[in-house]
Amino acid sequence: MTESDIRIAIAQAIEKVRKLNPLAPSVTNTVTQDFVANAQLAIGGSAAMVYLEDECAELAKNAPAFYINMGTAMPFYSETLPKTARALHENQTPWVLDPVGIGLSKLRTDILLEFKNFKPSIIRGNASEIIALAKLWKVIDETDGGNVKGVDSTEKVFEAKDSALALAKCTGGTVAVSGEEDLVTDGELTIGCAGGSEFFPKITGSGCALGGVMAIFAAVASPFIAALTATTMFNQAGYRAFGHSDAPASFKVKFLDELYKLTAKEVAENFRVIGSHEKVLNFGV
């Protein structure tokens, strides 16, 4: 896939979402539901926060894409989430997994182990979460790393590159690693993304919202383009919002505004690829 191909695919994904208004239901962090839903709406998608087993199973069959975020572990998740993931896999519905807080409890560990069988289309997490998931699924050797401090990463994004590649090859999908820089890989093509804002770590839910937006784009595009489009939009909107903000709260509001205002043309035109083997994005925003 050339740089020109990627630009075209990104623009098409944005235009399709705004035309079709696809629904990507979310089982997501109770702390960040509002932000996830508003980010999905800002890009032109439709949101639904669900938890009940029958609702999840029904939507897994009928929705064009789905988002599962492990941020708030509930006792009934041990039944609901594996059944939902199985239904998504059986119906070939694209879905995004965010393994937030991996390693914090046996409940999370057991559920995430089951998810390996149901091959998420996109896995999004910080570097430590991606390394920890790769170790849990035994797709990399047991090595140092993957230590999560609450829901925060203790590793840099590119330290998770090998884990991301291994997970992508395991699922046949895409892995996105979020941080000061971002990395998106389908196991073959790896792209580093620059941009964003230093305020992202100062607000709750930017990563969760990114996963929800990836799910919206997964309804209209391949997992790789969905993850890359969402990451590109978030970084550009974050960069612009930072220029109009002097504190995290105002940044959060401005960020949603900028996410809403970005055009397909602007996002595609500000996409830059540098190098040939290790692809790196640099945004001219």
C-alpha cells in the first residue's frame, strides 16, 4: 500500500462515516462513556453504550462494528464479554478490543485469555498493555516489560513494536499502540504517527474514545485503515485543540470541536510518510 493509497483510503473512510452514520455499540469504561460517545458522534458515527447479555448478543449480530473496553470490570463480564466476542467472531463483525488494566485482576486475565480465540479486528492499547497482552497470549517470549501502573503505561510506544507485530499476525488484524507517538501495524506494514497533545494524558478517556472511534471506522474500512484514520484524526484534532487551550478541561472541549470540524481532505492532506522500511508519519498541521 503506497502513501497515495493510504491518503485516498483515509479520506474515503471519513466520507463514508459521515454519509452512512454507522453504529458501533460499546461495552466500555463507565468513567469515560460520555467522552467515547461524543467522540463517535463528532466524527459522524452513532453511539450506544450496552452491557446486558441479550443486548450485546443481538447487536453483535446486527451492528456493523463493535467496541469492547475492559476499563471497568463487572462481575457479569465473565459471561457477557466472551459470549459477545464469540458472536462477533462467528458473524464476522469487525470489533475493537481495548485491554485496559490488563493484569489487575483474575477476572480480566481470564476474559482476555478467551478473547484470543475470537480474533479482534483491532487491538488498541498503551505500550505496556500491548506487551502484557502479547505475553498473556504467548505470542512473544516471556521477557521484561508489560508492567501496567493502574491503567498507565510504563513503556514507550516503540518498545511494544515486536509485541504489536506478533499480536497482529496472531489475529490477522491490526494493532494500534498509543502514547506520545503512536504505532499502527497489520503485521506487515508498520506506521509511526506523530502529533497529538501533551494534554491527552491529563484528561480521562482519550484512549477509550480513540478505541470507540476506531470501531466506527471499522464499520466502513479495513481494520488497518480504520485504526490509522482514527489515530490520524485524533492527533490532528489534538494538535489543533492544544493551540486554543491553556488547560486540560478547555482542551477536552476544543478537542471534540476540532474532531468535528476536520474534513476528509484536511486529514488526508496532512498525512505524511517518511522513509521506506520503517514508515513514520509526520503531520503538517
